[in-house]
Amino acid sequence: MLQLTFIRENKELTIKGLERKYFKNAAEVVDSVIEIDDNRRNTQKELDDALAQSNLLAKQIGGLMKEGKKEEAEKAKSQTAELKEKSKGLEEKLKELEASLQEVLVTMPNLPHESVPAGRTPEENLNVFQSGEIPSLHAEAQPHWELIKKYDIIDFDLGNKVTGAGFPFYKGKGAKIQRALINFFLNEAEAAGYFEVQPPIVINAASGFGTGQLPDKEGQMYYASADDLYLIPTAEVPVTNIYRDVILSEAELPAKNVAYTPCFRREAGSWGAHVRGLNRLHQFDKVEIVQIRKPEESYQALEEMLEHVKGLLVKLGLPFRILRLCGGDMSFTSALTYDFEVFSAAQERWLEVSSVSNFESYQANRLKLRYKVDGKTRLLHTLNGSALALPRILASILENNQTPEGIKVPDVLIPFCGFDIIN
């Protein structure tokens, strides 16, 4: 959530930033925030004055009674009663104004970093890095949704029977290579200084609000209405919420966590050939890295996270590129996001496998996540990234590494899965 003081002190900058994210009626919304806040401040001052006057009169009443000035004391009592009634009304008005202000503030997305390119669509994202050679496949090469049937390693029909579309079963070597990828990613994160946690995979509404999924994306999350809980769309949510309502000391920074979880997304409105097979699922596995940093260190941390994800893809031998997202393609909460895409040779297209983002103080303000410096508290910056999401990584491994004899397993995964080929 944007800080109110920042909006007031940087009105034009806020409007321009919101417009770069294609937020509707940016100027009108910012004016509304300032107007409501002015009204709130005036009401707060009026309330403070009324309470001060009431307290002063209350102190005078005893003295007047002792002096025998009963008529003046009764008049003061009457004034005190009027002031209490007035204060009660002002307190109600103040609550309504604060609620109205909060209601508007939570609809406003984070402002984009100055390096975010202009644009509304994915086609306007900026390609900032590319690595690896696009493989040349043999004549009988197939897309992964045919390979998984050929080698009987992932079963969509069985998943559809047990649950529904988008919930596949992983079997035999398919299950083992999933486990190998998870362990490889976790080990690499631990070597990079991340502390592993295994969080719950359901969250309450306060956690969803803290990281910005609520009230923005409730329609994309699975909701357990009987318990008022949500299935997580990513480990970012429970892991970042470890620090909700927390004041860290400088000695506790930076905080770096990694977690493996299944993730659940309704993906409402998704259809077509581009979502076949593993390209888009309702349940999938992902390893997530999260950092909590001082504001002056967060963009250095973002670069470190980019290098970490780069290293994973290089070790897996997958061709990939990095895109800096334009304002219109960024998430509601992000200030700067880089997407990693791997090339799927059989599909002849790029598949997104990771987003690495800096949210600056946007999530921290919602979370009330701060740290102490020089006796004062300041908001921290939050960052996260997929390191990595498994379905499209696996799809690319299957497609890019297929040979007439079978699918070769990347060397780094062999110690984890115990075999070097799927055949």
C-alpha cells in the first residue's frame, strides 16, 4: 500500500506512476485521497480540541463546587456533557473517514520504478538478457504432452478423474524428476544463504491482504468458505507474512528465506492451445525465495536474485531470456519485475518460468513490517522470486532433451533422481 505521506508530498509523481500502470482515473483518485485525508485531519483536530476543552472543564468543576459557585459549576457540567456528545459524533465521523481512506488506498497499485519501460502489453516488455543455444530436435520430436504419454510419467486423465482438469498425477520417473528438481532448487538456495522454511499452504485473509492478493486477486484463489481460508497461490504469501507486524533489528537483516510448496491457482478464463499439458495448471510445485532488505539495499538484492535464477537455468542447460516488464504487464504490488522465460523447442516458443520482483515498501506498509535505526522505525523492502516453478521447467527439459533413445536428464539432476535417461 502506498504511504499517505508520500502521496501528499509527491502528488504529481504519484499520478504519473499510477498512469504508467494504466490505473484508471489516477488524478481523480489521488485528489480523493488527499481530500479525505484533509477532512480526517480537520476532524481529528476538532476532536482533540473538544476533548482538551472537556478535560479542562472537568478539572474546573471541582474547584467551582468548593468555592460555592454552584451555578457556574452546573453550567460547566452542561458544557462538558455537550462536549462529550460532540466528541462521540466526531469519533464516529473519524472512524468513517479512516475507513473511507483505507478503502481507496488499497485499490491503488504500487508505483513503477523509473527503469520500468512504458507499455501495456507483454509484447512491449524489454528483453534485457539471453543465454543458451536453441536446440535442434530430431525429425520425430514431440511436444511434452505427447512425451508424457509415450513414457507414462504424467497422467492428466487420472488427475481429471480424481480431481478435475489441471491437477495431473506424476508417476514413476516423472515423480522422481519432480522431486529431483525440488531438492536441487532447495540445495542451491541454501548454498546462496537462504534459510529454509516449510509454511502452511492455506492462509487467512490478513495474510492475503498483507502481500496484496486481497482484495485484488480473490477470484484467482481457491477459497475454503467454511473456515474462511485460502489455498496459497505462491509460497511468497505465507513466507512474507512471517514478518507481518514485526519490527526487526538491524542485526536480523537481511532476512532470506526459501520454501517449497504446492501452489493453487484457479486460472479463471484461461483456455486455448497455449495452456496445453504442463503449460498451465491449477496445482503445481514451486520453490520460492524471499528477501527482506533495507531500502538502500533492495535493488542490489534484486540483482543478486536475478543472478541466482540465472545460475539455476544455466546448470539445467536450458536456453533462457530475461524480460523487464512494462508498466501495464506488471503485478498490482510490484515496483520492478523481471520475468525469466525458457525456450521450449518442440512448441517453438518461450515459456515463463520465474518472476523476480522488488515491491519496495508497498507490501511492508500493508504488513507493518519495519526495522529500528537510530531509535526510529522505518519500513523495509520486500522481494521475492520463483527459483523455480516446476511445470514449464519440466516441459522444457522433456522437449529440449528428447532423443530417439529417450529423454536425457540434465547432469545436475542425476544425483537427485538416480537415472540419466527417461525411456
